Amino acid sequence: MTSTVLDVALCLLLVSAAAATLVTVPDGESERTADARTGGRANAVATTLTTSTTTVNYSLEPGAARADDRLVSFPTTSGPEFERSSHGTYAGLLADAAVGGLSVDGEPLTHADDGFRDAIRTRTESDVAHDGVQLLVRWEPYRGAHLRGCVTAGPSPPSDATVHAATVTVPSGLAATRDDARVAATESGFAGVASVVAANVVEGLFPADDLRFALRGDYPVSHLARYRYLRAGERYGVAVVDDDGTVVPAEANERLTAAVADAVERDLERSFETPSEAAASVRVAEVQVVVRTWSV
């Protein structure tokens, strides 16, 4: 099982309660939950994640090495041009890794962020998530979403452990959507909510201005940007290239948005009784970081 699939599997085990500071975990794990105010160590770790910074070095190599060459051929898959460095809080970098490594129907969109995800996971496990500490980091734009991103760090607790949990929410980097979704629910039902969610998700994951420059930029960024679009087009069954094979981000995004909206609408109709309930679950702009601690 790959680390990406393992992340998704573990994150799916977590069922969060409505209150941000209270987490409910599966009964089968024989765990008790605790409010963050009383889970002293969990709360302390959460504070560390949001206030302490770190730097990670990583490579974009997996994005080229694991690419489907039917879509884009990468002439080289390693070298200094693939090397990158990122700095930020632990929570912020973990959130970036969760969003960047998103899966569609359980399948990674690309592997370009694999190196980054592994680097921040390793650094976090070395510095924070060890000796009775596990982190579950999840970006899920709405409950039951077919697209989501998850990162886990640290060991799993023993089945007989008493586990304390604290939850913090950090920005995903995507636009806030819930208020617009609530208005759309009243005016246009599930379809309206889906359209709002899809527009902000596509705009956030495929920023047209940035990707226009990336597509014209140096290798490997140009190839990775093109591959990202072609993979998305393949996953959603839409053409993202013009007749001459050119990707025009604004036009590609328009097609992707319509296809994503259709998929989101199907999710919402399956998961919610009413459009208002669906809109209330929208969390496009948020990544949830759950800290679980236990005695060792």
C-alpha cells in the first residue's frame, strides 16, 4: 500500500464531531475522546504545530517519475531543477501537503507533491509526532467529498489506550465558500451549492494566472503543470486542451468547473437530506489537524 493510499485510509477512519475541539473516533478502537481544554498534552502539541516553524527540502522527482507517459513524457526525472525548499509552521506545511496531495475517488491526481508530503511527515515525526502522538491532517471540502487530501504522521495508538484529542483548523489556501454555498442552497438547491464549491475548488487548485506562466516556464514545472491539467481532464472526462494541443488555463478551468460541479452535486444528493444541510458542511477553506495523544 502506498503512503498516499495509507493516508487516505487512516483519515477516513476519523469521524469528527461538530464542535471543533471535540473529536469522536471509531468505537472499535476502544478510545475515549476529550475536550481540548482537558487534553493538556494534545492541546500543547496543537499549539506547537501552529506556532513553531520549520524548513523542509524535497524533490519534485516523483511527479515526473510516476507520471503516465501517455499524457506527458518527461525527458528527465531527476536533477537539481527538481529540488525545492519550503518554510512555514508545521500545521501550515502539513495542510499544504494534504491539499497538494489530493485524491479523486481515492486515486492521487498526481504525484508531484509526494516528496513534499514525505519530507514534512518525516520532519514532523522527528520533532513532534512520536512517543504517544499521532496527527491526522484532512482536507475535505464537504462531507462525503469524492476529492480530498489526507496526511498522517506518527504511530497509531494501542487498542487499549485512553486517547485525548485536540483539533485545530488551519487555512487550506482556497477561498472561503460556506456563506456563498448557503445562499446558493436557498436559490438553486444542490446544483447551486455544487456550482459554488466547484468554482472555488478549481480556482484554488488550478489558479489560472499562475498556471499560465507555469505552462510557459522552465522544465520540469511546465511539464508538471500540463500533466496536472491532463490528469484532471482524464479523471473528470473533459477535454482540457485546444485543437492544437495547447492548454489555455481559463478555458480548461471552465470545463473542469462544470465537470467537478456535476460530480459534487452527485455527492451532495447522496450524502445530505437538504441543500441547506449540504451547504453547512462546506469546508473548502479549511484543513482539519487532529492531534491524538496517549500515555506510553
